[in-house]
Amino acid sequence: MSKRSGAKKRRARLSRTEPPPKPPPKFGSRVQAVSAAAPVAQARWTQLQIDALFEQTVRSLLQVPNNEPEDLRALREIDERLNEPLLARSTKWMDLGPRSGLSDAQRMLRWLRLNPGGVDDVLKRALASRPSPIPRPNLSRQQVKTSQKRRAIEAAKHDARAEGRALSFTVREDARMLSR
């Protein structure tokens, strides 16, 4: 009688009938990977490029199809102001419902069917969500730390001045009360 378990017997039988599994791929050393990634990490990315890449990744994960011409036409028939730039901004509006599986135009059409007279609401929302580009300076860590220290010092000075004013006020009030 064999002392092998059922699993060992199956493995032995399979190893005689099937080719051995392929070895895992070999990726070179970590140094090569880091040196290859360095130029990408050192590249200067603008905020628009980062936003575009993020949106592209989200669209592929959610399987959002491109806008079809007939859907765009249907939106234009409802109102001329429902155009593609507005649809691009509407991707961030949670009230329009889930994005997965629907193009931006289909999502807007669905919301307009569910909310009759909602065109005015969409246009108000579009005016409120206009992007206002605020240029941000690229500061090093040292510059950020220095500015934080300056803010803390200014806040401490302000608190000390306020405390001094409050103290002088109470002294004046006490003197006034004694003089009466």
C-alpha cells in the first residue's frame, strides 16, 4: 500500500502528462528599473497633463465609451448650450448618477429624462463650476518649511499683540473704575 496522499498522487500523475509550468519572468535588477523610471519621475508634468491622464485612467477603469454623434445631436436639440465642453465638466457632477458604461452625453440625456426642466439646473451648475486656474508656485520642501515657520511666528506675534491690547484695556478699565 502506497503512503502518498491523494494530492501527491494527482501531482505525480499530472507531472507525467503535462509539461512543467513556465518559470516566472525575470525582470533585471532593481537598479535598472529605478534608472529607467528616473527620467519619467524627473519630467515636469503640468496640472493639465496630470488631470488628462487621471481622467483617461478613470474612463478606462469605468469603461466609459466615447460620445456618439446622435447623442450629441439629441442634446443640441434640447438646448444649444449643452455642448462638449459642458459635458467634459459634467463628469465631476455626482448628481447626474453613475458614470460606468455610459458616455457623458448618454449620462446627461438620462438625467434630463429623469428630471424634466432640468436644463436650467444644468446650466446654473455649469456656470458655478467654471474652472478658475490658480497658478501654484513649485516650492521645494525647504521653502515650504520656511513659509510654515514664518506663518507660525506671525501668528504668535499677532496673539502676543492681542494679549497686550487686552491687558492694557483691562488696566485702563480698572483705573477708570477706581477714579469714579
